[in-house]
Amino acid sequence: MEGVNVKMNSDCRWLLEHGHPDEQIVGVVGAGTMGAGIAQVAAAAGHQVLLLDVRPGAAAQAKVSIEQAVEKLVLKERLEAAEGAALVARIHAIESLGEMRDAALVIEVILERLEAKQSLLHELEDVVGRGAILASNTSSISITALANGMRHPERVVGMHFFNPVPLMKLVEVVSGAETAPAVAQLIFENARLWGKTPVHARSTPGFIVNRIARPYYAEALNLLQERVGTPHQIDNAMRGAGFRMGPCELMDLIGHDVNYSVTMSVFEANYGDRRYVPSLVQKDLVDGGRLGRKAGKGFYDDVPSFAAPSAPSHTAMTGGGNAIVITGSGRMADALAHWATEFGVSHTRETTDRSQGLLIGPVRLHVTDGRTAEQLAPVLKSSNVGVIDLPLLLQENTAIAIAFSFRVAPGHRELVMQTLAACRLRPVEIDDVPGLIVGRTISMLINEAADTVHQGVCEESDADTAMKLGTNYPAGPFEWLARIGTDYVVTMLDNLFEAYRSERYRVSPLVRRRYWSAIPID
């Protein structure tokens, strides 16, 4: 590696503990998109970076791509020209593992196969010094399994970046059964020095992000299998809750082959737990070659449009002349009242009503709690019953799912639809399904996060951070829990369990315990 002069400290246990970044060599094995991104970030932090790939010329080509990316940053005035040139100069394409002998940290970014990664790590153990740390960028393979059979498994750790690496802030620092706490902490601190936001995770299937995110896809796929709505309706509703992309368009972007593979991996690693069961809908897409945007077809044949209509005039905010009553007391009724007040919707409140929701003409719209409109009709002693989705984020032109009992006359349905539209909402009518779209999805994301914490994978704050930074969620699962309450989540999941009799909807012990602890004794 010509031009690199790195001072070694033979007395230190872990080389990353001593010196400045420019005194520490970082090796990256795998020069694909992720590997190149990691190399760029490490070089930007001041490290000399050795980049290796088994494909002839791939590392050199990756450096060219990095140089082009850096030039764009310079043109956008986000980086000084001299800094960009120095960054690129710190990256060295090499041709053999032996050239990594002086590395303080080596990160493998090769294909997601246990045997291939194990073989590489064993080779690296014979090359690098005793004070070097060996990290894996795996997104799903057990760190414990990767370290199995190594002479020094305590120095093997997960360092899971997210794509695109230069832009995405999150790094999951994953500890296997043998990973030394000092090693995990060093990688944690090193990620911070690289401008990232690290979170600690224990090595379990899916780590934090890929585990907690499963319900976001699974609930959409289940709704599609039940044929209660279209991909566009589901995506529209989730966007209305603040998500940047709906689950169907996101799966199209990720690639259905990739998403299905991750689901299968998590499902098998959890011994067939029904919470992670793969979808026949997605398997059919994969089998048919409808892999998403990269194939030109998936749920959509093109990038979908979710353009909102123009906002109605202020004079329409009376609900088109129809009286709106916000019924019941509690968080859901308060959320609806806040929306009505914020947007100047003419309304009254009836706090003594046992149903939290809206009364529009003769139709009661009950905020979904996991029961269908048909189930609620005899409870509310009315034939004019509908359900409205969880009012998580009601803003101008927010899409929100609603459904009606079959007993509601077409004229009354139209009245509700027109009234909500006049109040700057975009009602999305789907079939009468338990939990509708947002309510069931948010509850399941919270439940999965609670189980992740309950099983010691991560802390609550790390779960929130990981989901906001790793998936661009509008809030973390525990932030949602604080907002909608454990009573809502428990009621929703218990009702979904009654509807489907599926263990996927069993309540996490952590959520159930908080639910009971919140109930007054006297």
C-alpha cells in the first residue's frame, strides 16, 4: 500500500483504542454498493482504507465510483475540493487479504451466506494482528454462528450499516454470545466518530430493524390476501399516518425477492413462529418475476402517484352543512377533537357516549379497536355503524381508511364520504376488516418492538432510534405506545386474536404487564 505510513502500537489490546483515525487502517472486504459506501465513510473519518474484492478490478472500479460521488459533493459545495481529494487518496484498492495484516478493523461485506462469511473470517484471523477487530455487515446472519470455531471469537462483532451508507445514519452494533463488551463498545464509539448513530443489539434473528419492521409488510400482505383493499389504498392510508412510503410501494422498491428472503430467514430462525410467516401473495409475485421496480413490475407497473386533491375552501369546513359530533372520551376522541379544532371544523362533543369516534348524520364512525362494523352494530344498538382508522396523524388532505356495516344505506355512506372530504380528509373506503389498516399495523409494530425489548435484544430508546433512522418511520414504536396507550394496543390485539385465532396477534408480555400496572387498584 504505497504512501501509507501507519504507526502501530504493539502494546495495545485493541488497536482502535489508541491513536487517531489517520493512524488506524480499516479494511473492507467486498466492493459492492455497501462496501464502497463503508469505505467512503471510513475514509471521510480520516482512516486509511484498504478495499478488496474477489472480482478482478472490482475494488478499483469501486474507488472510481467513490471518486465520482465525492466530486458531486464538491460540486454541491457540501465538501471542499481539497477534502474530497484527500478522502479519495486514503482509499486503496488491494488484491489480497495479506495486505490487511496491519488493519485495526476489518469489515466484511460479502454475500449473505454463513459458510462464505465464516471462511473469510477464519482467513482474516490468520492475517491480522491480535489487536484487530473483525466486523460483519450482515443484516440477518447470527454473529454467534459467524464466530463459531474461531480462536478469538470475542473480537467478532456485527456492524450493520444501512443503504445508502453515506446518507443513512444508523449502525446496528451487534454482539454475539462471545463478543467482548469492550469490542462492542469500541465499535459503537467508532461508528459515532464516523458520523453515525449507533445502537447496541444482541444477535437474534433480524437484529432490531429487520425484526421490528416485519409487521409493516406482513399486515399489508394479509390485507391483500383477504382482498379488502388494493395496494394503492393500503399505501395511501399508511402515508396518511406519516410514513414516507406505503408498505406495497416500499416492497416494490426493496425487491420482493429480497423482502421475501428476509422474511423466510426470520421465520426459519424463529422455528416457524407464526408472527413471521411468509405471505403467499408475495411468493406469487416472486414466482411470477414481479420483483418490483428493478423488474419494471411488482404491485405497481410504474412508480405510483399519491397526489392529494386541492384543499377545500374555508366555507366548506362546516362539513358541507352536516353536523359533526365527536363522541366519547379518551385519547382517540381527543385526537379527533384536536384535528377538528386545528382545522376549524365545526363540531360538538358528546363525552358521555361510550363510542369514541364521529357521528355524521345517523352514522356512527367508531375508531377501530380491532372489531368490525358488523360486530359493533349490536353493541352500539344501531344499524348505521362504520369504523374509521386510527387517527394517528390528521393533517390537511390526510388519507384515512373507513368501512361500513352492510346495513348502512348507500346514501348515508355518501353523506359520510362527502362530509369527511369537506373537512380536508380523504376517506379511503375498504371492506369491513378487523383493525382496518393503520390501527392494526401500528399496534403490531409496537408489539414486535416490545417483544424485542422484553427478550433483551435492545433498549426501548434504541428501538425508537433504530426504526426512525433505519426505516425513516415518522416515530418510534415506543413513542407511538406513549401516544395511543397500552389499553388501545392490548384491546386491538386481543380483538384481532379473537377474529383470526392466530398467535401472531398475541400480546407481548411487556405490553400486557404495562396494561395491568396502569389499572388503579381501588
